[in-house]
Amino acid sequence: MSTQLDVEIKRLEALRSIDDHVCPEEIERLRTLTTIATTRLRMDALRLILRTP
């Protein structure tokens, strides 16, 4: 999935150099998604909170 996002980021950056209507925020959002897509959940970093009635 991150390779698809990388391709899309490069495409938007190339389009941004030609057209000013591409928002930098949109490119930054995709970079954030790339970061999220490449992270992995570690069991020692998971906190479970149970609420009992």
C-alpha cells in the first residue's frame, strides 16, 4: 500500500510543479497516510482499558 501512496505523492508533486491548484496539504495528508500504513502495532505498546458496569 505504501508503494501506491508513494507513486501518488510523486504524481501530485509533479502536477504541483505545473499547476498551483494542487494543495500542499493534500500531499502532506498522503505522506501522513504513508507513515500510518507502514507502522506496526507492538503488543507491549497496547493498553487495554475495560469498563465494567
